[in-house]
Amino acid sequence: MGHHINPIQALHNYGQSVWLDYIRRSSITSGELQALVQDGVRGLLQPNHFSESDCR
């Protein structure tokens, strides 16, 4: 059997940080967000927090 590394950790090993671009209340209450953080997710971004002028 070979050694399995999760894809998020593999990206981290190459100097990349994985961020989520969404968040749902259910992600928090279900423990999904905690599991993703434990797997290596480094941050969250809510795109709707940026105004159209910020994206130009």
C-alpha cells in the first residue's frame, strides 16, 4: 500500500494555501468547516463582501 496524502496538504507542501470562497451556516454547525481546517484549509473569503468597485 502506498502512502496517501490529502490534496490540500499536497498543495501546502508546494507552498500553496487553500482558501474557501464560500461559507454556509451548516458548514459551521455540522463540523464540515472544522474538518476542512484540520485538513489544511488556511482561510475563508466571502466574495459578496466586496463591492463591484473593489473588483475593477
